[in-house]
Amino acid sequence: MPYLSKENSIALLTKLKLFLLWGIGFTIVFSLLNLNSIFLVSLTGAWLLQTLLEGTLYKKLDRLRKDRLFVAYILYFLVETSGLLHATDLGAGLKNFESKLAFLALPVVFCTSVISKDTRKQVLTGFTIAVTVASLYCLLLSVKFYLQQHSTELFYYHGLVSHLDHHAVYFSVFIFISFIYLLLNTDVPDWLANRKWFRIIWMSFYFVLLILLASKMLLIILIPVVLYVTLNRFSHISKQKLIVVTSILLVLGLTAIFATNNPIRKRFADLQSTKLTFLQQEKYSPGEYFNGIELRLLLWRFTYEILTEKKAWLFGLSPSDAQPALKQKYLAVNMYAGDGKSNQGYLVFNCHNQYLQTTLQSGLLGLAALLFWCFALVAQAVRKKDLLLNALVTVLLIFFFSESVFERQYGIILCTFFPLFLLYSQRSLKEKALS
């Protein structure tokens, strides 16, 4: 039958993969994590079926063998999952193995694919729209609950995205991707490319959201990244004029934050009370408060002590044993352990640093694998000369210093789906200026 021919089947699978790419972006934005996993598995299945129909399996395997970034992904995956060999909790180890499968599946799919310019445009536009719809949904619910509770915390940080059970910093990165995508204006559809003021209003909306979500990391790097993208993207305009105008707009926005009394300013002011000598104590009161810097430095100390006590510097503790070891350390120094019910206090806190987390889980061997992955990703991004990709990679590598990104599904998708999609997709050759 004609509709079951090889050509028709491949065409149908191509359309299915586009839908699945949309689905992965949509479900991660709306925090539908189980559905997101289903889309990931389905995308891998569609790729395998199309590969078999095309008869290109050996050709693609050979391409993978020569791709240094793919080797980096697989090497990190193997080092992390090798912890199963010495894990004390095999069940938790298998669960961690399952959560890291995206490091195996998505590189196989993307590193053997060439994503068309149209697909790139459609997926990025769909993702940007999904981020906007999710943001409006959160804002509307915050307004609704504000009228009942009269709490301004509903509009800031985790409170704003709590309606989606999301994490403020990860959601900020999604907004950042969308913001840079609109700023570049090279892969947007024609209906958007020709509406300058609509794009400007849309980007202004994202800028306000970044302020409300109060990610210190993104607010700090926003100015240099936007300046870099602007100077590289709009080189036909006077660079002096660009620097002045962009700097004024960004500085005015950030000045408004720090010149008024608001929760965002308080998050930065909190860092000024950092006491380094406080971190040398052997015991703490459960009521002791640690700001962001103090907690992260304390986690460096705990990681060093754990690896030294257990003589696990080379291979680490295993991904499943790292958190129990941290929990024991929190209890040993008498940090807040919650109410014994749903609130577990500091006991659920991981290393809040991906480099540190990997070292605790997989030792110096794991850290070496992670750094190899970082260098391979940076090398590919530089070679690609894609400003959106470069901005994303910059954010990710800095993000690693403040969060254990691979311990959340949001983070795994950020580090696999988005950079790989941008790396292996064809960009529009026509550069359209924002003018």
C-alpha cells in the first residue's frame, strides 16, 4: 500500500520527531517530568526506527565514533554509572542510572542527525511561546492568590513559579534562552521578524521576569552576555552607540532593583553578611542561618572531609551514596534537620555545585570526565559560531558553580537537549538586524 511505503514511513517519522522535539520543550517548561521522559524515549525510538528503515545504522555508528563531543557524553555517563559496581544501595543506584540515560540517548540521536533550518526555527519558536504561556499562567495565579493572601512573595523567586512546581533558577535559564533567541532575530518566523516593536515588548517582558525570578547568577551575567551578543550580532551599527544604549538600559533596570526596598535587593544584600570564620566551627545550632555563599563553602569543606575520611578521592562514593554521606555530615555538625515530617531542613541539600557533586559521587576520575565534557562542548560551540549556543554554554558552565545541575531532570535536559539541538541544527544564513 502506498501509504506504508518506505518513503512515506520516513516522512511520517520526520514529522513525528518534530512533534516530539516540541513536546520535550513544552513538558520541561511546564514541569511535566514524567511526560517529558516519555517524549525522550519516544524520540529515541523514532530515531532508531528511521535509522533501520534508511539502512544507515553502521554509517551513524561510525559518525558517533568520530564525534569527540559524543565520546565526552558517553565517557561521563559510563563513569557516573560505574558507581553501581560499589554502591551500597543498589536500588538508589539503579534509579540514578535511569535518570542519567538522557546522557546516552540524546547524544546518539542528535550527533547523528542534521536538523533543518525550518525545524530549528519551529522548535525554538514553539519553546519561546511555551515559556511565555507558562510565565503568564504563573503571573495570573500569583495575582489571584495575592488578592486572597496579600503576600508580595508570590511574585518573586520560587513563589512565582511554585504554581508549576518549578525551580526559579532553572526557569530563569529557560527565559534567558528565549530572550537571546528574540534578541538575535535570525531564526524567528517572518511574522515575528517583521514586527520590531512586538519583539521589543516581548523581550522587555522576559527582562522583567528575570528580575522577578531573582537569579543572582543570571542577573550578574546578563549585562556582559547581552553586550557580547549585541556587539557580535549588530556589527553594522556603531559599536560605541550600541555599548552606550544597551548599557544604559540594563543599568537603569538593575539600578531600579538596588535603589528600592524589594525582595530581590534583599537576596543580594544577604550575601554581605558572609562570615568565613563561621565556617570553621565543629558544631552549629539547628537555628543557625547560612547564606548562599556560606552554605556552598561549607559544602566544599564537607566534601573534602567525606572523601578524605572514606579514602574515596579516586572513584568517589557512588551517586547513590553521596547524599546519605552528606546527610550524616549535616547531622554530625547539628545543622537544621527539619520537623521530622515533610520538612527535612538541610538533609535534602546536595553539593549545590556540579563540579563538587561529581567529585563526591565519582571522585577525581569523574571530575576529569566532566571537565573533558566541558572542554568538548566549548570547542564545538566555538567552532559552530552560534551566538545563542555560546550564550547558553556560558550560562551552563557558570551555573555549575552554584547548582548540582545533573541532579534534576531540568538540568539534564538543559545540558543535553538544548546544546545538542543547537549544535546539530542548521542556522539561517540570512542575518536579520533588529532595526
